[in-house]
Amino acid sequence: MAAGDVTRRASITAPSMHRRPSARRGSLIKNPQTQSQEVPWDIIDRCALPIVLCHALAVVLSALLNAMHLSQISVFTLFLWFSISVTGSLWFYHNLQVTAAGKAVLVTGCDNVLGNALARRLDDLGYHVFAGFQNKAGNIDADMLKEDCSGRLHTLQLDITSETQILSASLYIVDHLPEGAQGLWAIVNCESWCALGELEWVPFSVIRRAMEVNLLGPARLVQVMLPLVRRARGRVVLASSILTHVAAPVRGVHAASMAALDALGWTCLRRELKPRGVDVVVVAAGEYTTGSAWLSEEKLLEQARDMWKRLSDEQKGAYGEDYFEQALRSLEKYTKSADGDLTAVTRSLSDGVTRTFPLARYTPVSPREKLKSLLAEHLPRSLYEGLYSD
């Protein structure tokens, strides 16, 4: 759904009926016959700096050989030889994978389509999967996941904001680890709470909930599960967002909570656990590449109606319903974008689990989002905000 003229549609504050997307219905998973638009940013990120160094080495070596009259070999020839050798080595290094047999993985947030799709993918690869559901009882997605997957998959009641449920899940995992497993190979946190709206609109209870789900819950989950992961010398994989680099109005609360998780995982926890043999991987997904996995049209409208009701008469008069609706409608382009599939994000999350040498950070984003993040990092802020006024 592209953002457009809102006057031809029902008001965003009016009641509406929508069905929640489901991974098993394939609403967000591309048909295998559909041409993928995925860009292999992980390979580009791994090879970019070594190729630049190859060029620098070629320039220096060519100049030395020519100065010493030992060879007239050109810079291009040396660069080509170095690049082919290094790229081939990196390709082999990049594609090494661990053996799935006897390894267990905990995936949280399987209520949403991203966690559900990842649990299915890891089960297909041969891992023992513990799929955590925030609401398992009577959950048709949990029943379908258990029915569709192998006997290696276990479904758990796991709300990551509940201390009791985290401890219960850890005890269950210890009792059901595969035979011979020293511990838990990986934790993959896919749970997310997307709070939308300008700061004055968002109720403080929603801000608190966003921080509990996006930061405090994952932090406590890692604390409890880390002894199991450390024994297996495994991984901690955290799903974050490209919004940590390209935050924009209306998405401030969500961007702040994701930035906190990103700093905890990629900046600090990764360095803390490296001496213990535990890898920490952050997957900073884009809004276009995850689509409704983070932001469904149903949730967007539900949050908008609730926020509008909570605003005081003075606030409603200051902002106006037209501005309020336009701000929220601007996010609709992410809910049904042509790029809104889970292929790139699911692959990045599974690569964090399966690769022998995973990247510390994956960015499964669209080319537009990649360019925007690069400009945000390197352009003066005034110039960047002039280019991206939304």
C-alpha cells in the first residue's frame, strides 16, 4: 500500500477489519519462483575493505618493482591477481558452515512472521529448535508450526518480559537438549514491539512496553541463557533495525529502543563475550525488507486510533486530525512494499546461526535504505535532513 491521498479512504481513526499476516499462509514469504531482489550486502561488507587494500598493495608493489627495475608489471595486473586470490579465499571462508546435528537453537518471537519463518528454516536445516511464543495457549500458529515441522522442534510459552517464563524456559531447554549437546548453540531474539507516533502522542505506558520488549527483555533473556550458550561456545543473534542509523519522525520511540539494543549487542556484548568463545551477531533489518513483520497495517491502524483517543482536546487542536493522519499514513509504504518479504532477513538471521565465521553485523536492507544509512553516517546533518525531510 503506497502512501497517497488519504481523502479517498476511510479515516485512520475509524474502525477497520484486517487479518494478521501469517508465515504459514505465505503472505510475507516470496514464492520460490518469484525473482528475488535481495542484495548480498554480507558478501559486499566482507569483501569491500580487503579489495581496497588489494589495490593499495598493488600500487605500492608495482612502484617498488618498477623503481628497482625488477619488473614492469602494471598496477592493474597486480590488483587483478590480488583481488582474485583474496576474493576466492574470502568466499571459501564466508561459506563455511557448522554441523547442525546435535545443536539446539532458541528462537523468540515466533508469534510474529519473522520468528515463525526462522524457526521453520532452522528446522529444515536440521537444528533442534525451541520456538518461543508470547501466547502459546490456543495459538493456531504454534499448533501449525509444531504440525508442519519435525519432531526436533519444541514450542515454548516464552514472554521475554516475564522473569518466571524465562527461567521456566531455561529449565525446559536443559531437560530437552539433544543427546551429547554441551549447551545451547544459539539464542535468536526476534521479539519486537513497534511503538509509532511523535513523542507527545505516544502514551508513556507504550514507551515503557517498547523498552521492556526491545531492550530489557532481550538483556534478561541473554543473562539467563548465557551459561548454556557459553558451554556450547555458541552465538547470540539479535534482530535490530536500520532505524538506529536513519531514525525519523513518528518512529522515534522504536528507533531509540532498537538503538539501545544495537549498542548493547554490537558495541558492548560482542566484545565482552569474544574472549569466552561466544559470537554476538546483530541483524539490522530494514523497514522495506521486513515489511509487515514489524509493521502490519492492522497494528498501524490500531495504534493510531488508540493514540488519537488519548490525546487531549488541546493536543488534537494543536496538531489537527489531518496532520495526525498524514504522519501515520506515511508509514503505509512499508506495510505492503514490493520489497516487503522476509527472504533477506531470514537468511541473515540463519547465517548468524549456521556460519562458522559469521559477520558481527548483517544489514539485510534495500538499496535505497543502504544509501540512506551511508549518507546519514557521512553527510553533515543539515545536508542529510535537507535530502530526507520525512
